[in-house]
Amino acid sequence: MKYIVVTGGVMSGLGKGITAASIGRILKNRGYIVTAVKIDPYLNIDAGTMNPAQHGEVFVLRDGAEVDLDLGNYERFMDIELTSDHNITTGKIYRTVIEKERHGDYLGETVQIIPHITDMIKSLIRSAAENWRTNGDPADVCIVEVGGTVGDIESMPFLEAVRQMHGESAPGDFILVHVTLIPADSMGDLKTKPTQHSVKALRELGLYPDVIVGRSELPVGVNTKRKISAFCDVPERAVISATTAPDTYHVPMELEKEGLADVLMDLLQLEVHSLSTDWYRLVTREYTSRITVAIVTKYGIEDVYMSIKEALKHAGRSLSTEVNIRWIDAEDCEDSAFNEVDGILIPGGFGTRGIEGKISAIRCAREEKIPLLGLCLGFQLAVVEYARNIAGISDAISAEIGEGTHVITILPEQEDEVDLGGTMRLGDYPVAITPGTIADRIYNAAEVIERHRHRYEVNPEYIPVLEEHGLIFSGRNGNRMEILEISDHPFFFATQFHPEFRSRPTRPSPPFLGFVTACKAVKKTT
């Protein structure tokens, strides 16, 4: 197993995750099997209870793990599926070590950061890397991203564990990639001091970067690279310019142009395989049409809907259609906001705020024949809207929201649940598809696997009356409703699950493909 550790300096949000994912794509394009581990230094066990407005999207893995959105980037770029083992947090580490101490596993030793915490970190990284399989094959390379920035107190045990792993690894089996900021002054001159200080802080911890990826709005020229090389003791060819790309899926290609692939091959002593260009041809395909989709949001932060944006991009790219997004605030949602859009998307979410605005948007989509895609909460609110305005249940509502006729009710197994973290219906579940439906047409399968994250479901008591009034439940898991649709509409389709989590550039999600296709068919915008 070979390891590539990605660290960051100067400031957070530079793009370590995209850099790590891009490195994985570069290696995969050369025929190597790649996996990834994300280290998050926060004390939370996982990202499940975090406020999305502060932390961004909570991504769900196949085994139900609620994780940082960077793992979504790993899955999309590398076209792999990860598990909870691939997200390591401070909370997980300390909980595991403390449980072992309470159990007596340390035989009376004084439990300390070194060696007990660092040994646990190394053990979990190696276990995640070595036990992972894709189609039965182990990985050749594991990419480990250390969250936060060098110098953060929370990251210190992880960086010490990385230092120890480096010392324990054979030559060519372990390299360090450091992502840092190279800002420009008012005259357009690139400044190297932040990078120099960041690398200095790294070296004080006993870590020496093999590659420096310089994030900048301007291309990093030869003179700047030479200066960084001299001050940071990194070969000039290993100083990589990473300017902001118009599309994140172009980043692997831009890093290729900078020669990063050759540097990685040399440092890791990997055999040079022929390069597959399928990915680059896919992500640079020209658009021949354009549509506008309204996303009715209650959080107002685009990163909360990262996977939805990417799934729309995947579907649009496969159909040579650029998808422009118009963000609509659910608390200030008027029908006139949808006059110039080709489709309406109602995403997932929690809580009571903005609910009536989302229901109003669903009603508008149904009555005005605007293509609609509802996801999770969007599925539940589509049931509420239909119950109110078609089935005659005027006070229909979800039990999550408040008083009324609960056409959406809590899952039976959730009724006595008191802990919030990791207790929802999470991860992959099979969905049986009804023949002859829209779901059957877009999936072209009798059963599919999709990822879930919810506590509520369609109340079984009201399914017969909803069906009598024309609502079609075309996907089910046992007695649980998973997909709904209506006839006599260009595309009115909603899912209890989150299809965006399994969408890839190479394999767009079928519901998103069906939605974008319908939007193209009723196109209003130019």
C-alpha cells in the first residue's frame, strides 16, 4: 500500500478536498486502484448533527455513515464507494481509546496522546486502506486528507501520526502533498511568504513536503516556483500551480498539464501505465443547449446542496445541456418566481422553517405543468400538497411540522429514539420499481439501490386515499413508499431517498437524467 497524505496551510477552504480527489482521478486514469481517507479534527463523532449552514452538506455513504462533503468529492471523482471507516474524526479516535481503557485493554498503562492516540490513528488509516475492496480488488494507493490547516491545535495528534507513518514506511511508499495559498498583491505580483511560513510550520512538526500545490487566482510562473523551491526545499518540478478552474472536474486535467502525474509516478516509484483520456473528454464536452432550474432552499448556502448541484451537472453534461440554477428562498416564495424556469427542485432538509413556501412551489409545479423533482423532504411535502389540494385533506401536514392530519408520520422504529446522531434510516436500501411507470422507464430495472437519510415516512393509513385520487407510488421498500409520480404531467417525480449521493460524472443519477430531459422538453429560457 502506498500513501499520499494531503495537508493544507495558511487558511481553510483552499481546496484540499478537490486536490486530493483530483490526485485520485489522475492515478485512476493511469489504471491504478485508489481509495481515500478523510481526517476531520473536530470532536464530533460524525457530521450528522452539524448545522448545515455552518458545515455544508452532510454526505451519506452506503453503510449509512454521515460524513463531510469531501468524501462526496472522492466518490464522484474516483467513481468509488466508501464506508464509515474512511472518515476518521477526533471524536471517533478518543471514544475508541477511552472505551478500550475502560475495558482494561491497556492493562493499567497510563493512556496518553503518544502512543495510544497516535497508534489508534495509524491503525484506523491502515485498516481503512488495506481492507477496502472494489470488485474484489484491493487499492494500490490510499489518499489521506488531513482536515484543517497546519498549526491548528486540533490537528496535532494526526500530524504526529502522519510523521510516524512516514518513518515506518519504505522509500516510495509515502509522500506528502501540501496545499497552500499563493496570493497576489494589488500589483498582481504573487507572494510566496504565506507558503514559506506554512512549510516552516510543517517542518517544525517533522514533516517535509514532497509536493507543494499552490492555490492562486493567477498562474504560478517559473520565477515564483523557483523561489518556493529554494525556500521550501522542494524540486521546482514539484511546485504545482493550481489556479481556480471554471469547473472542478477540470482540476485533474489542469494538474496533469502542470506535470503532477509524472512527479507522483516518480516519487511513488509507480510503473507508468498508458493514460485513459475518457474522463477528460467527458468533462470537457461542449454544451448545445441550456436550461434553468429553480432550487427552493431554506438554508441559502450553496455548499449545503453540493451533491444536488453536481448531480444536475452530471445529467446536464450527459445530455449536452448546461443547467443554470436559480436559488429561491422558501420563506419568500411567490409563483411569479417560477415564470422563467424550466424545472423546480425541492431538496431535503429538516425543521419547520420555509415549509409552506416549498409546498406552494410544489403546487405551482403541479398546476402549471413545470417539471418537478422532490428529494426526501421534497417527497414528503409533495404528499402533503397532493393530500391538501387533490385528496381533500385540507389540514394535511407532516408530524415533523405540527398539528393536523399527519399524512407523513414518524418511522415506527424512531418513536422512542432519543439520540440524534446516527439514528435515522441511513444508507443503502433496495427499492422495488413498479412496471409501466416513469420510475420503470428512467431506471429500466426491477429493483435499485439508493441512499437514505430520514426519520419520517408516508403514513400507511392514507396511502389508499392518496392512490384513489391518482397519486402513484412507483417505488417501494416493503410497505414503505419510496417514489411518487403523477400522470398527465411532463415530469412530477419525487423520491424518499437521495439519488444525488450515488450520481457520478460517468454514471448520472436516473431521476436527475429524467428531470433534465423533461426540463429540456418544456424549455422556456434561452
